[in-house]
Amino acid sequence: MLTIGPFFYIDGKFLTHKISVEQGDVRGDRIDNPYSHEKLYDDNYSSGDYINVPRGRVIWDSENNRTIIYIDTCIEKVDGAVKEIAKAFGLTDYLVEHDEHYVCPNCMRNIWE
């Protein structure tokens, strides 16, 4: 089943919050899971700040009838990571994109070096 939502990549594992597209919030031509990265992190960890952790989000693009995986570049570089996300969220047709919201401090440093 196709699902959407936020995810983190922590210690070589994915932490996700998935809902069906039908349960998502419509935002223009996109459907998104309203569950925030901050809430997902705080629900699972008692210390630290989610902004420091590699992350991404799967959304539904209703205009083009496909899913988009927004992903931090350091996750994308991990062998097999994109396929693992696709499998976890039940994706078949998807596009991988980058967005300023999904850049951990480590990747930010690499941009400026």
C-alpha cells in the first residue's frame, strides 16, 4: 500500500511515520502527512534536536500522479537507501528530489566547503 510521511535516518536505520494518501492533507497539487519531523523525533527520543539528523519526506504529487521522495543528500549517498525508503512506503513510481528543509548540518557544511 502506498503511504506518505516524514522519515529520519538514524544509526543506519529508518524511523518513519506513514499514513495512506487518503488520510493526508491536500496542499495545492500535493498531498502530505501532517505529522511533523519535530513530533516524530520527540516521540522517539528524549534528547537532541531533530534538525541535526538526516531526514526526508514522502509526498504525493497529484498533478503528475506519482510520489516524491524529498531526501537529505547524505541519506541518498547510502547504498540502497532510496530503495529501502521506496519499499518501506510502498512506492513504485517516484521521483527523488532535494529541498532546503531536508539538509542536516553535516550536509550543510559540505555545501560550503
